[in-house]
Amino acid sequence: MNTIQSWADIPAFEDDASEAAFWLKNELSSSLMASSVHKPDSRESTTITLRFDPRMLARIKRLARSRYLNYQSMMKQWLAERIEEEQKNLPHG
């Protein structure tokens, strides 16, 4: 089994079959795996209230369950990812 030490060592896959074949022969190093885990912010958090259509919330919860995640954590992850994308697109200057 080959141990991957850098994200750059993971190729772009053309399809699921080529990705599956790659992971049968390769694994992430423990340090790389640890670096990929989200570490909660140690600062205090603020509670907010959002109102959702019950059907939308049910869909979100189903998605989270299918990924073995807490739905609120998944939503925070989505928001964090979107904020990063939006900040990349801001004009600099």
C-alpha cells in the first residue's frame, strides 16, 4: 500500500472506477488525514434562529443522515465553504 504524503499526489480522476482503483492501492498518511479534519473554533459561538420550510429542513436532515453528520454542523460547513468562495470573488483594491 502506497502512503500519500501530499494532496498534490492525488490525481484528478476521470470517473468513479479510476478513483476506486487508485484508493485500492493508496492511502492517506496519518498527518494528512489529521490535517483534513475540521477543528472547531475555540472562540465562543452565537446562537441565531433561522426559519425553514419544513420540507426543506427535512431534506437537509436526510442529506446529513446519509453523510453521518449532524445537520446543523453540515449547514455550518456549507456556510463556511460558501463564505470562502464569495471572498475569493471579491474585488481586491
